[in-house]
Amino acid sequence: MKAWQRNGILLAALLAFGAIRLPLEKSLGDELRKDGLVPPPLEIGTRDKIGQTSSAVALGGLRTLVATFLNLRAFSFFQEQRWEDVADTFEMIVDLAPRTRYYWETGSWHSAYNAASYYINNSSMPSLRRKEAWRAAIYRGRAFLERGIRNNPGDWSLLSTLGFMLTDANKFPAFRDPDATFITAADTYQKAVDTGNAPAFVNRAQFYALARAKGRETEALALARALYADPKNRLPTLQALLLVLEAHENPALDTAKLAVELFGTPERALEALSGHWQRTRERFPVDGVASALGALEQTLAVPPEKSIFNKPLQVPSGPDQWFSK
Amino acid sequence: MAEPTPAVEIKGLVKDFKTSFRRQMLRAVDDVSIRIMPGEVYGLIGPNGSGKSTTMKALLGLVAPTSGSCAIFGKDSLKVDSRNDVGFLPENPYFYKHLSGAETLRFYGKLCGLKGKHLDDRVSELLALVDLENARDRRLGGYSKGMLQRIGLAQAMIQEPRLVILDEPTAGVDPVGSRQIRDLILKLRERGITVFLCSHLLEQVQEVCDHVGIIFRGKMVKEGRLEDLIAIEDQTEIIIKDASPELISQITALVGNSTTASLVRTGKPRTTLERLFLRETTQGKDS
Amino acid sequence: MSSITEPIARGSHFNRILVIAGHAFTQLVRMKVFYFLAVFAVIAIASNFFDLPQHEGPESIGMNVLRSIKSWSLGTMTLFSVVLSIVATALLLPKDVEDRTLYTILAKPVPRFDYLAGKLLGVLILVFVSLAMMDVLMTVVLQIRSSMILTQQIAMAQAQGWPQDAIESLRAETAQHGPNWALQGAVFAVFLRASIMASLALLISTFSTSTLFTTIISFLIYFIGHFQADARDAYLQAGQAGEGVFARMTALVFSLALPDFQNFNVIDAVIEGQAMPLMVLVKLSLIGLYYALFFTIASWFVFAEKEF
């Protein structure tokens, strides 16, 4: 056999071999991508930013290793409060390892919590700019988390983290319409519950979000009743909100009586409802709470100077206070 | 009784190599035919680059002939089973340095399908034959040139082949080692093993071979029985010890009286330098 | 001298391949390859210290360090197995030719296929044994660390008054990041990828003239193999949008001729805590076997005709 004949046969065999395996590999690849077992190709931008060597390492099948390394770098940026660098680094990290919840959660937390608090306290900027920076940091953290959710459908924890952010008293004032925000949060928690993996507290968190959305009281009441049916869910916040929603549904309701039924004794009812009354920053509804508290104080003969109505409420704290000067 | 199958049968072997440039063909072996019958010791001699190694490689199937054919005991060299009955010691072999002498032999033995006690016995026997029992467990990295050549010879013998091919078996070996190898070849001949060796050291070939072929620039120039090739038919040599001058003159006179014979030369035979060297060094070793 | 006239049992192909494989394995071991395991041990233990201060609740305690141990360990395994597969294969064949030990082997009744398959198998056994040892080390480190973390998490969760179901969910999630079957599958996938590279290096070394050439080309193909599929998809899609025929054909030839390692990125997913279905591993194994067989047979095709 001549050399060119041999090489020709070899080349033909190589191509034929490729033609047989190509569809098999493609179908496996599609299947893996569908199940999220193979990350999408690296962004060109990420390849540029992480540098030639790291790109080569990442292309050599070691993406998570580069991500681990960048995570260390991000942490030192965080310690130096270089928020832009932190955010950029996390953009690269999630491009390398899009299936790691930790990176999405940490990246969004750095922005929406750490960077945002930094702008609240940074006195070197004028208040208007601080406010804008604060708001932008929260928006960015939210958007980052939402991207994480799109990349990891079925991850209850990311959904729950987003719900937590949207209902956080220090965060929701950043969004223009609180009611819409609470509804979004409730929907997000619902999706977390729908994954089937979420622990029970997520279900309650969904209810706490829904209870705060104006116009959704009927729905919230139905959910409250369903949750209350399970004794494990009978926590003071849920019980107090159940009372509030019942009172909203039926303004003529004897809320003091219901409170005793719910909490067992007038003392415990008074304590729990007092707590609820004072939590003003979280914007929980308070229908019927005042009348129940009044009646319970009467029943228990609480002297007027000790009445809950004479105690201070939570000190208001929010953008209006932080950025007033 | 029919003539036995030749141990080696090379018929009209031609081998061309492509040179790197201009597609010129270089003819390394040009129409060489060799037939070696079982039990013969055949020496192929010729200068470096005359085609000796290529002929041997073709016989072992390491290169494919451009035309012609090679067979070992009637089996085509291009087939694997032709190599059941042959052992080969390449020129300047390097075996695996990380193996000891015994491990080397075991490795090649296993490649030939030997195993168990039979293999162990064979390894010990061969180590004794080539006088390397003391170096049995030493790694080949620490072997001398002569020892390497001897372990190579043992390796070639591992599966008790009927034919042994040796390519320059004494190249680069000192005279003592060289003689050990020569003695080994003679031992093989005593055992009836066919030996095919090539060398450019004529003296060595002369000492061990009974058949010789001379190859030059790829062509077989002369071939035949050694004695036939080198005997000077019309001369006779007498070597006498302690001869008195009277005896010498008597013999000279006798020759002078003959009508047909004439005296060519008288004198003292000289030992070869090799023999002198060997005598001195072996004496030195014994004392 | 009776044995001389008897036909000598040649032994089976399988036995001969094993003999050559065993020899190649010994040869590499005596080149002190296993010293690398000490380096690996240092890396596996050092990766324990890449632990960052955490935010929020018990769910994030130490999870990062588990991921760090996995990604450092599997990263080192990948690096080691690929380098070893390529370099060892690229080294063994030319070394035998250069030292003329190949003559002595092929002068025995050894078919050339047996020789090639034996060398390849020897390298693969070495890679497998080393990966297995590294795997054991990683699993032990991971086991110790994840049980420590779990104890911490549960203590903290209980201190925060988490309900039992939440704690159970946390435990299940931590287990996903600890040593598990998916991780063993990922190590096996590392081995499969290394075997493809070894057989490819074998093919290249049958017609290359130097170890250096084989090594460089093999590494190049290794890297291209990881984004070959992207290039293929991009080209094919661009082709529909009016890309030139030439570009499309080039892309096609590239994707047909070069191996595709994209699917092996499933290893990354396992490091990130995903489960790897058994079927995926089976399919990967079949693909790996397909490559290894093809490359070995192709190597033999070239090697069978080779003259020395």
C-alpha cells in the first residue's frame, strides 16, 4: 500500500467515524444542556476578562476551578469595598459556574445588602446620589438573583432568597410600588413551593408576603386558614395575620374573642398582638388589632400608663430617614 | 529423504528506501539471495552501510521487501508466526534500563507465551549460560556493554528458537567480552542451533562461521563454505615446536630435492594481538 | 532437546497485551510518577483552607469549602490524568524505537496490534490507579469535612429554632455536596476523557517523529475539543443565515475530525452539586470506548505498515 493510499483511507475513516459519533454526541449534549448538566459556552467577554491563562484552564475543562479562584478574588474586593469589582467578578464567576447557587446568592447579597448598606452610611456623597446608588445596588442584586433563577429553574433556595429580599423592610422601599413588590414576592415564594423541595417556612413566607399586598386579602385569608390547619404552622405572626385578615373580611368581628381562641389565653393574645402592633416597618396590615388590644387590655385590667398605645412604635427607618440630609 | 526446510531462505531480496528529497530511491539491498540450512553458522560480512542490517530486518519482518521474499523455516517473514522460531539480537541494543537481568528475560519469555515453572527454569538456565547469575537482580542500567550484549543473547534464546540472528554481536565490546560471545556462539552451534550473524570484523567471522557471504553496496559479491573460500589450495603449513637449526636445514633440503614443491617462507609464527591481550588479561585475572 | 522440535505455545493475544501493559505500567512507575500523589495530598488538604467568612444562616456554613475541595481535587485529577496520558503515551513509543528495544519485541512472535494495545493499556492502568488513589484521598477529606460541617449546621439551625423538616432539607442538601456517587461518576468521567486523549496520542505518535510534536498536537486537540461543539453549532447556525459554503464545510470537517469533549463538562456540574444520572455516565462511557477503540485501530493501521 502506498503512503498516500494509507493516509487517504485513514482520513476517510476518521471522517466516517466522526459522522457516526456526531449525532450521538450532539443528542447527548442537548440532553445534558436541557437538564442543566452542561453549562452554556463561556461568554467572549468573560474569556477576555479572566485572562489568557485562566481561559485556557477554563477551556481545559476546569471551569469550576477558575470560579473557585475568582471567588477568592471577589472576597478580597469585598473587604476593600470595591463594589464595582465585586460585581464584575461575580459576573465572570456565574458565567463559569452558572449552576452554583452559592455564587448567585453571594453575588446578589454583596450588591443588594453590602453595597447598599455601604451607600446608606457613606457620608462623602450627597444624599441624592447616595440614594440613587443605594437603589441601584438593590436593583442590581435583584436582577442578578433573577438571572440565577432563570439559570437554575427548580432551585427553591434562589427563589426563596429573592422572596426574602423583596419582603425585607430595608429593601422593598427601594421599589416604587410596594403592593406590586409584595405580590411578586408571593409569586416567587409560590414558585419555590411548587418545586416541591422547599421546607415549610417558605410556605409561610409566601403567606406573609401575600398578606401585605393590598387587594389580595381574600386570597391571603384562604391561604392563612389552610396553613393554620396544620398545628406546626401556628406561629405568632401567622396567627396575628389570620386575625387581621378575618377582621378585614368581616369588620364586625369580635377580634378580642377570636384572639383568645387563637392564642389560648388573653395574656398570650395580648403579648402576641402587641408585638404585631409595634412592627410598623414591615407594613403588616393591622385591621381589627387596635380594637382587640383595647378589649384585651380592659379584660386584663392593664393600667393606662402601661397600655400598648402609650408605648413607642418602632422608630421609622427607611430611605426617607437615611437620605434626608 | 527429502531435503530439510532451510532455516533461512531469502530469494531475490530488493529493498528501496525513499530519500527525503527529490523522491530519489536509494537501493539498500539489491537482489540478495541467501539460503542457510539448519545447523549452519552463517556470517554475512561487509562494510558499514552495505545492506547487512536491512537484510536482517527484512528477514524479521521489520521492513517489508520492495521485491523478493524472506522466509524462516518456510514461513513468510511478514507473518507473525515466522518469529516463533527465531531469536534476534540487534546491533547495540538498549534494553529497558529499569528492569533487572532476570526481569528482562521473564518479560521476553512471557511475550513468547512461556509461563510458570518452565519460564523460571528457562530464565535461570539462560542466566547461567551467559554467565550473568551474579547480575541476576541488578538493573540493566548498571550493566557493562559486554553484559548487555550477553543478556541480549540470552533474550534472543528465551523461547528456544532454532535460529538466532545476531547483528554485530561484538560491536563496541572489549576483547574479553568479545571472546565470551564468540564462545557462546560456538555453544549454540554445538546445540545444533542455526546462527545467522553479520559483522564487519572479519577475524571474528572466520573463527566461528562455517558459511560466509560477502555483501558490498547491497549486492552479494561472494558466498560459500568458509574453508572453500579461504583455503590456499596449493600450500601446506607445518608448525613445529622446539625445532633445532639442523632439523630446519634438513627439511629445507628435502623440499629442495622435490621437483614440484618449493619453499615459500620460514619463520616464527606470531600470535595475534588479540590472543596476546587475552592471554595477558586472563592470566592477570587468575592470579 | 526435545522441546526444540515441539511447537511452542504462543500464548493468547490477551495474555501478551497484559504482559506489555504490565511492563509499561512498571516502566512508568519506576519513573517515579506516583510522587505526584504527594502533591495531590497537599492540594486536597490545602483546599480545606479556602474557606471564606459567610453571610446569613446555617445553610451556607462551609458549603463553599466543600465545593472548593471538589473543584481543586477534580481539577488536579484532570490536569494530572490528561498530562500523564498524553506525555506517557507520546514518550513510550518513540523511546522504544529510539532504544531499539522495539526490534527485540517485534522480533518475538508479537503482533504489532498487541504491542500498541499493551502500551496503551499500561498507560490507562497507571492513570486509573492514580485516579483511584486520588479519589480515595478526596473522598476521605470530603467525608471528614462534610460531617464536621453538618454538625455545625445542625447545631446552628437548632439554635435558631429551625423546624425539623427544614433541618432535614438542609442535611439532604449538604449531602449533595459531600462524597456521593455522582462524584465517583465524575472521577470516572475524568478517566474516560484521559483514555480518549491517551489513544489519540497513540495515534499521533505512530506517524509523528518526536515526542514533543505528539505532546503539543495532543494538547492542542484537547483544548480545541472543549469548544469544538460551540464552534460547530455557531458555524452551522451562521450557515443558515447565509454564511459561505466554504466556512460551513470547514466547520463540518473540523467537527468530524476532532474529538468533542463538551459533554465531559458534566464534571463541572457535579462539582456544583448536581446529580449525574447513571444513563449519562453509561453514554459517556460508550462514547469514550468508541473513541479509544477507533484511535487504537487507526494507530494499528498506521503502525502495521511502519518500517524501522
